[in-house]
Amino acid sequence: MSKVLGIQLLWPHLSEGADRSASNLVGRFQRMKTLNSPHLCQCIDAGTSSSGYIYTVLEHFPRTLADLMNENGGGGIKDPAVLRSIALQLVSGLEYLYANGVAHFNLSLGNVLLDASNSVKLSNYHLYHITKGGELAEVSIGNPAYLAPELIASGSLDAMKYCHKGDVWTVGLILVDMCLGSSYRYDGSDDLSKILDIQTMPWLDHLHGALVAANISPDLISFISRCLTMSVVERPSFYQLLRHDLFTGGQKAPPRTESLRDAQTSLDDSDLPSLQRPAIEEKSIRYRHLSRHNLHQRQQQKLEDSDQSDYFLSSKHSIYQPPQLSLTEQYHLHKLGASISIEQILAKYGIGSIPSIDRLPLYVSVSTELDKHSLADNTRLIHHVSSYQDQVYTFTIDLISGDIEVPVYTVGLAFTDPWTPTPSARSKPRKPLQLKEKNAFYQVSRLLKFKQIVREFPLSAVELQKEAAIDIPPLLRGIVWACLLGISPDVNVEYDFIDKNTPTSADRQLELDIPRCHQYNELLSSEEGHMKMARILKAWVLSEEGNLVYWQGLDSLMAPFLALNFNDEARAFLCLKAFIGKYFDGLFMEDNSVALNRHITAVKCITSYRDPQLASHLIELGITPDMFAIPWIMTMFAQIFQLDRLYHLWDTILLGPKDFCVFLVYAIVHQIRDQLLNKDFSSCLVLFSELPPIDIETCIYLAVEAWRLTPPSVYSLPGLSLASWVGQIGIQEFTEIVGRSVIVDCRSAESFQNHHVAGSISFQPQMLETIRKKSHNYLYVVCIYATPTSVRGAAEAHELVKSGVSHVNPNMSSQSITQTSQSKDSSNESISSTSSTGSSKGGFTRMVSDLGKKLSRRQEKDVLVGKNILKEDVVSPTLVQSKLALEKEKQQDALNRKLGLRPSKGDLKLRNILKVSDSNDSLFQSNESLEKSLNFEQKQTKLKSILKRRATRAELESAGSGVAPSIVETQRRLSRSIIEDSLENKLRNRPDVMELEEKGIYFCETVEVHTTFRKSEYNRKPDGDVTFKHLTPQLKVQIRNELNTYKKNEMDVHVDVLDFLLQRRETPATIIDMIC
Amino acid sequence: MSAPPTNESAPGTAPAPAPVPSAKPVQVKLVLLGEAAVGKSSLVLRFVNNEFQENKEPTIGAAFLTQKCRLEDKIIKFEIWDTAGQERFASLAPMYYRNAQAAVVAYDITKQASLEKAKSWVKELQRQANPNIIIALVGNKLDLEAERTVPTEEAQAYASEQGLLFTEASAKSGEFVMEVFTEIAKKIPLEHLLASRSRTGAGPATGAGAPGAGGANGRVDLNQSSGSAATAGGCC
Ligand SMILES: Nc1nc2c(ncn2[C@@H]2O[C@H](COP(=O)(O)OP(=O)(O)O)[C@@H](O)[C@H]2O)c(=O)[nH]1
Ligand SMILES: [Mg+2]
């Protein structure tokens, strides 16, 4: 199967701002693509060719009305049904155009095309509209042989703007030509006076007689004469013409498709060749045609956007049809695959680049005797017929069908895996995205798949995520993004209800920013584009009033959504709103400093975790991410990448977690790391502002990998200090990497002696070399610090990095971690007041661990206990109290007495500990046995929270034989304590006895008695014959079978589901369950 | 005398100790302030690359550029922070003008309101910035003379009253752009800068600290503890 397309050429004006007018033209063309009527050639594409032409591409059919007449021997067409049918189709098509605010003004026998089944297809109807009547480009408008008298009289094409009934006259002329043959009015010579002499219009006087003589039906004659009404005011509009007796047969109702089809069948009955259209197509066309009269204008546009939107609507009205490719999609697939080149097609017609002489205006003034003076200095209107040019350059494309061999590509990284300390074996997908996008066959399969998914959205949300992770077909990106953002495809009226006209405070800024927003893009730089941007941004500002505000950069963010949904502002708006809501947590608030700082800090921590050497370099230079990354973050990279590349980046962002942006910042910085490492402060910053080419796919790969490998605590610990460049790791994650880490203890030697993580190395300058060597065999290097404050400096970590620790093996990362206080949330006052001490004391950072030395059970306990003692002591009252709830009353009393003493004890300890930490242990050991056991319980809770994130026992066991036993053992104890904990929780939440006494059941004091039925009136006993009494096993089976046959044969289901159903039938139990 | 930009590339990380002191480039930190779309970025672009872009995208946060000039026997390296114009970004501005030796406050001669905004920037600089900062008031878009709404005299009078350098320029035509920077270069006490720079090691790095209170703590701590403070500031 193939299809003919036609190219129309427009000549750009030579005046200043020509590129502007080209993009304005393309901007105006976009809406034309949404026009969709059975009587219009579909508008497909517009652009500027590299040789300087502006071109438009439309559906095309080789046969014209003129051809039809020639086939009939050049005389008039006599069959009244054919004439009537053509008249009806012409008027319907034009009425549709006018209802959409588009005037044709280019109508002639030559550009009314006929498709294979002889349906009328108007062509070239877009030229007048998109060029603003020739203002934006040189193009032939207004075939002189068909101009209405008022246009001839006014002597200027500009008058067309005010004469919206010119096309009605032209339809009259076309019908005259069809009835009487084109030579009746005009003999084809260059002498136009015969047609253009409006005073006499010699042929007009005899027209009626001629029509009657030609046996034309009175209805048609009356119709023609209505069209050829000299007075513009009295001339009917197309809307009125549709209700003419010719079509209604005297009834008042406007013609429906039925009448159109009647006419068509009778047309088919004549000896013209006919081709039956497939039923589906006819149905959908009819649907569109009918709905046109009922739907609101905007909905109409949505519906008729053949590219994307109409899947939704059609899905509601049709049962199940496999998705199909529209002509526009077919064209764009060819274009993506570069099998269409406008330049080459034109070259075949001998059209190269435009020689400057050709860029002069196309029209040459012709002085007919009559118009000599009035038209003397008008170079545009009346011209030789030969200089009127509406040539269409045609070419054919092969239609790609859905059932083809589809190349399979490897799948990229996904966001489904949780963080893991092991670098993934998966490499970057080998097939570049760009190649995939250029492969038309691959794209067909993707398109069809996504059309299906989109049609079934939101039920298909899971599949959508899965498929989008592979790639998103460029032709459906707009709607796929919308679905990913969770925007319901139903017609959303929110946007329409926002008043986008009343001035607001943001207007001034918008006015300044919009003309500077992604102006390299043809659509966004067009006038239409500017207007749309202004409306969307304004709507956003208004809809977020009191919540978010306009920050410069928002315009950049909106640009991709508009470019992808140029014909659907409402969707672009909703996407923008959802996108900002989802990924810009606080960045667009009036005061965004908190959010901004959080992002900046996260970038720092991730960089230092993943690339300590680079981080160290930047720290030395005094460069912080806020010096370069603010525009990246605020615009989600829209300001540093052009749209085509940005799309790929956002494809991933839309699937990722909300803080993924910071990983992309890291990925970009990492890609230029080698250059950065050799540069000084200002050259680094200059490099950031003028980034070298960044490969987007590498960037995505690096970022996803970094996201997977970075423990969440590194960038999201609540206590992260803004100034810190040092990635800190939470205790949970630490336990996961402890086996693969060299641990460097950076606390004082004394503290180290008191207690330390087994196998850790106390930091001494002379140990640098040892650590460096050791780090060869490990994945991580972790530093432990005593307090979060001392982590800030992290001088030791810094020195390690400088000594080359991170450099030995590129796989190796060094990182610093802080364990922040694990203190439990509690409303207890005494605790919250002390917990701050607890955190500063209990917090410590670690660096580097050890696999070689085993962490014996005792040792580990020691370490954890040792480090938590202080906090635990202080925190314990709540825990103890809750524990007590489980004890017997006697024990409780005893404990309470002891607890009464504890706070002071705690204080004592606190003071001691501040000086000598090992006094802890002795004090601790000297405690009574009961308390000891209690402490044990607390430790367990502690450990539980610490180790919560540990995966499975099996994993742990495989991680290292030396480490496993203790951990497994601990885990066992932990699971016990988890149960206890939950018990405690329940107990704690149980209402107090005192509270319970308050409650009771009370009756309303006034009782109302309602009248009811007497037994004789209404018998409450069930009917003796009701089914369930008789649902015998046989009946059950029968029902089941009936249901299954119905499901199998009659119910409309997806094919895939059908398979599923058939399987299900084999296991009747489930179905029975459903029935009963 | 004019100071055409030299074509020298930036020095590497380890510049050879220059025997003649005057051959060392003197770093001058300069900040551009002014209302949105008055043409700040365009002025810098003209100065740095001698280009003009019709639809320059808005600056978000800030942009950093450098340019070297020769003035008599000295080389001056301007380190320029071009800031965002939108009012909301004003809270970030201190981070850029802190420790700046010079500021260009721009307005648009076709927009009266932009001069008012410029005045408020001048006021803020006089209050908050380095007390010796050299401020130049620049009326941009001189090429749009026909649409002028701010009389030269008005701005001139204000500038002399406040002791500012003043000129009108056009980033589009390039007129008087170079002069702005030359005049600033002339007025900067270069000798003094050279001397103080080597003493404190306070490069632009320290100046451009993180926003917010206590922002610089981490780095300062670190530098002190690791003894690397002297390396800050790059090539001096
Ligand atoms: N006519 C004219 N336009 C200028 C001039 N300088 C800048 N512009 C335009 O003014 C707009 C804003 O410029 P930009 O440098 O981004 O301003 P900024 O926001 O202050 O950085 C851009 O569209 C520029 O093209 C100038 O000297 N003359
Ligand atoms: Mg700017």
C-alpha cells in the first residue's frame, strides 16, 4: 500500500525578519493539522527546507474535479445526484473550515480533489490562513478565475479579511462550471475581462436560462443563484447553505451523513469507478462527522488531533480495535527514518535552492483595460492566469503495516532495583537511542504498543512504566509524558476555567522572558508559540497562587511540554503543573532557599561519595555547586540542553524518583571531571558555564548507576549540614557495606582504645600508606568520626583522598559516613531535652572497614553498645516504661523505684563520659542485673532499628563467613524484639482504664415510631421458590458453564485476556467462588 | 587609553612563578546587577566574546565568565559574576557581590523603572558590599535612542551625586562597552590588590561562598585543618 502526498511551496519574503515569518507560518500551520474532516486533505507537516523554501505537506489525490469533467468530455455533468453530492461535500467541507475559523480563498476546479471512491477532498485550503493572507510568505492566493466580485472591486487581497463570503461565490462558480462546462464562463485565454468585468459579467445574465436549458434541477439552480448573490450581506453562509432545499429536500433539518451517503451511493451508481471503503474507516468518519455538530469547539480540536488525542475518544466509542497508524504518523516515521527528504523530492522536480531572483514577488501586475487605474500600483491582485500558480509537488510513501519483524534492543537501567552496594554488571545500552528513533520498523512496533497502552490508560499504568523504561516513541512523547505524570486523559476543563486575560503581577516578567525562551525552536519562536506560552504560564501562576510563584526558568521548563503538545494547551499546562508538583519540591516557592540548599547539599554529598577525588579538588578551589548548578536544577536542565536532547533526559526523569535531578547534576560534573581536575577556580567555573558536549545517554547511565549505588542516607539524612561536602552514611547502610570496607577510625587514640569497630584502623599520618594499600582490595573506605561537627572538616578523609586512596582502583569509592542519633521519637520531655546531647555524643562517622578480620559476636556487640551507651542511657526511660507495661505489678514497682534514681545517674555518667569514655563500660557493668537485662532489650531494639534494612539471612551468610554468624544471631534476637516491640506498641495505644469508664452506650431519649407494613400487607418470609434454595451442584455447574461460554464467546475482551479466561476455565473452583 | 582583551588562555593550575610582578594577572572580581532583561548578560557577552545574541535566554541564578585586559603594564583578569535579574533571585545576590572589587549596575535607557531598580542596587551595594567597591552605572541599549525614556542628564546627575562611574552603552552595537570595563580597571587600586591578595589568599573562592548563614564554615574548617587555604584563589 502506498499513499500520495503533496508539497506546496511558499516563498519567504526577502524583508527583514524573514526567519521569524517562516516560524510564524509553521506555528500557524500546527492548528491546521488538527482539522479533520472527510472532505479535507489532511495537513501533515510544514517546515523550512535547507534550501530556503517554506513547504507544507498535505495528503494528496491525483484526480481533481477538472479531471472528472474532462472524463465527461469537457461538457457539463448531467447526473443530478452527482452534482448534488459534490455540492453537498463541498459545502460540508467548507462549513467545517469556517466553523474552525479558516477561510479557503483558493478554491478552484483544480484543487478540489477526488479520492478513489469519488469523495471530495479540498486541498490548498491552508495557504490563505497560514500566510495570514500572504503577509508571511509569497504564495498564490485567490485564483483570479474564481474571485468574488467584492474582491475584484476592492482591488486588494487584503479585502479578503473582511469578506468572509468570498468562498460561497466561488462554490457557485464551480457548480456553474460543472453544470455547463468550464468554457461557458471563460475560454481559457489570458484575457480575464470576461470574468472580471463585474459591471457586466456577460455570462451572468444568461446563466439562468442556460442552466434551465441544460436541464439542471430547479433545486440546484436555486442553490447556485443563492451562492451567486451579488450582495455580500444577502449571500448565505455555508451554514445556511447546508440547510438549503437542495440537501434537505424541503425539510427543515440539516442534512446528516445519511443523505451524504445516499448521494454518494448514487454517485457510485453512475459509471464512475468506485472503491468500497473499509467499514471501520467509514464508521469512524461518520462518527467524527456527526459529532462535529454537537461538540464544543475545543473538544472538537482535541478529538480531531489525529496524532494523539483521539485515541481516548475513540476508545470510548468503539469496542476493541487494534491501534492503527494515521497518515501523519506514517509520514513522520518515514521522516524519522530519513527516507523522506523534501529537498530530494523537490530536486526531482528541478527545484534547487532558491536563486535570489526567484525570491522576488511571484505576481506580476496585469493591467486589464478595466482595472488599469484602480490596480495600477497593486502588484498583488490581478495577474495573468498563467502567473497564478498552485502547483503541488507530489510523492508517494509506502505505508508501513504493523506486522513486521521488529528489531530487539537491549534494555537500559531501570529504577526498580533498590540501592545496592555492588556496582551493576549491566553496561550502558549499546544501541544509541538516536539509532532506535531512526529505525522506522522499530518505531512502528513501539508506536502501536504505546497507542494501545495510552488507550487503556490508567489501567495500563504498570505496563506504561515498564515500556517507557525501554524508550518512548518520539511521535507519542507528548501524550506518554502526560500519562507518566498521571494526567487523566479525560477532557479536563480546569485550564479552560482559568482566566488568562486579566493582567497579573507576573505579566511583566513573562513579557521579558517569553521572547527569549528556546527561540531556536521553530514552534516556540512563532507568534502562536509566544501566545500559547504566555497563556500557559499565566494559567500556572494563577492556579498555584498562594502556593508557588513564577521564578525565571519556569518558562524554560514549560517549553518542552508546549513543543510536544502544541495543539493542546490544556495538556501542556497540566503536564507542567504535575511535573513541578512532583519533581520540584519547594523550588518554586516564594522562599526557595531551603529547597535549593537541600539540592545543593545533596549534590555535594553524592559527589564526595561517588567521586571523592573530584569533590576534594572542588573543595580546595572553593567551588560549590550553587555556583553552577542553580540553573540546571531550576530548569531541570532545560536551559543547558536543547529540546531534542532534553527529551531523552526527561524520558528518564519522568520515571525516576523525585530527587533524581541531583544525580544528573553529579553525572554531568563527573563527565567533565578530568578537565576540572586540571583547572583553577575561574577556569572550572567557566567550564561549567560553557559545558563541552555532554552525551545524554552516558549521563543518564551514570546518574542511574550513581543512584543505585548511593545509600539514601548519604544525601537525605535529616541532620545533613549545609556546609558539609562530606557524604555521610547512616548506620543501616553502613552495616551493609561494612564487609567490603576499609574502616578508618578518626577519633582520638583514646576513644579508639576504648572501643572500636573490629578491624578498623586508627588514623595516624604514618598509616596513610597502609590504608592506601589496603584499599586496593576493598570497595569502600569509611571514616569514623566522633561527632557530626568533626565530620565537617573531615581532614583525615580529605588527606586519604589526596594520598590517592580513591585513585588506586576506579571502581573504588571512599566515603565518609556519619551515624546520626537513632534516638526514638518521643513526646517525653526529659528525653527530647537530652536527645540533642545524645546525638552529638552518639553520632560518629566511620570510614573504611575490613573483611579480613572477623567481627566476632562479642566484638560487634561491644562496638554497638559502646557507641550507643550514652544515648541509650538517656533515652531509656521511655523504653523502660513501655517495657514495664509487660511486667508484673510487683516487678513494676521495684523498677519504678530504680528508675526514679536513674536520671541523676544518667547525668553523672554524662559528665564522666565527657571526659573519659571508658568509665562508661565500668559504670555500665556495675549496674544491677535486672537493669542490665533491660538494657539488653534496649540494645535489641536499637539493633533492630539499625539493622532493619538488612536483606535476608542467605544474603548475609553469603556475604562473608566471618561476619555472618554474629549478624545472623543478632537478627534472630532482633526478630524477637520486633514482636515484642509491636506488642508494646499495641499496649501503649490501648486506652487507659480511666478513659474506658467514660464510655458507654446511651439511647436517644425521644423515640420515634414509624408506621410499618402489616403481615398481611407484606410478608417478610422469603419466597419458597427463590433460586438459592435450589442451587444444586448440577445447577452450579450449569451456571458456571453458561457464564464461561458467555465470557468465551460473547463478552468483548482483549485477545490476551481471552487466553487467560480459557485457562481459568480449566480450574472451575475459582469461578465457582466468584459465583457464590 | 583602551584595554583590548588579550587572547591569552587561562593559566594552568601550576603557573610558573613570574619574575616580573606586573606580568601576573591581577584578579578583579566584578559583579553585574540590574533589572531583568536590561542587557546584563549581553554586555558581558559583548565584552568577553564580542558577540551579541538577539534572544539571549534569561540568566538563572548566576553565570560566571572571565576576561583579561591589558592596562598599561598590567594584565587584569576580570572574574565576572552575571546575576539573574528577577527580583526573587535578589536573595542570592550577596553571595556574588561579597568581596567584589567592582560592580556594574545596568539599566535600560528605554525603561524608566529599570533606573529605579538600578538605584536600589547601588544603595544595597553601598550598604552591604566591600566599602571600596567601584560601581559603574551603565545605561544599556543606546542603539534604541528613538525609544529612550531615561534622559542621560538624569542618570548622569545621579551617578555623580553618588560617586559612580557612568556611561551609556549598547551591547548590540558594541558602543562603549569596552570603555565601561576600562574605566573600572583604571580606577581599581591594582597595587593594593596585589599586595593584599598575596597576604590573605582571599581569592574569589572565599568571596563566593555558599548562600545562607554559616555557609562557608565547612570549607573553611576543612581548609584550615588540612592546611590548604593558601591554594584557594588559583593562579595568584
Ligand atoms: N536593542 C538592544 N537590545 C539589547 C541590548 N542588550 C540586550 N538586548 C536585548 O535585551 C534582552 C535581554 O538581554 P539580556 O542580556 O538577557 O538581559 P539580562 O536579563 O539583563 O541579562 C535580549 O533580548 C537582548 O537581545 C542592546 O544593547 N540593544
Ligand atoms: Mg542575564
